[in-house]
Amino acid sequence: YNINSSQAQIILLNDSNISMYYKTFFHVQDWRVNKTTITNGSIPDMYGKTLTPKEDVWKVEIMERTCACAGIKPIYVIEGYVSTETGEVFNVSTKKVSETSYNASTCASTTCH
């Protein structure tokens, strides 16, 4: 791929809105999970419609717990889709959700608390 997974994360974090969200809510590296996976086929665009890019796309997820306390807590999430060929960002979103929404990738699933 022309764009590797690390570059896809950097491209996403360089978006001005994402950068501000990241600086505001992401403070503790140990509470964070970065996940970048290849997707192909249909992905959502910025307006909720479905796109089918010709190339593979990186799905970038950056999540951070709101605290290190025991139990399931809210997490901050950045999600975006980045072209593996051009670095084009197809979609990006931010949200605060219950950790159970991302249980397979976060501390809650590894019973560290």
C-alpha cells in the first residue's frame, strides 16, 4: 500500500477538527487503544451514505477511557476511513460512548480492572 497504517493514523489526526478533539480529550497513553484495519467494500461517507472505493481503505479507530477506575466507563472515540492508495479521508467521526460498544478492543475485555 502507498499509505501504511501509521500514516493513516497521522493523516486522520492532522484533520483540524480531529486534532482539536484529540487535544481536548486524549491525555493518558496507558488508557488508549489505537486500532487500524483494512476494509474493502462499502463504507459510510461523511453524510451517512454508502461509498464503495476502488481501493482498500484503512479503518482507523483511536479510543481512550475516561478514567482508570474499575468497571465499564465511557470512552472517547475517533473513527475514520483513509485510502490506502492516496491518503484521502472518506469519513471521520468523534464520539463519547460506553466502553461496552468497543468491548473487544479495550480494557474491559481484558479484565485488567
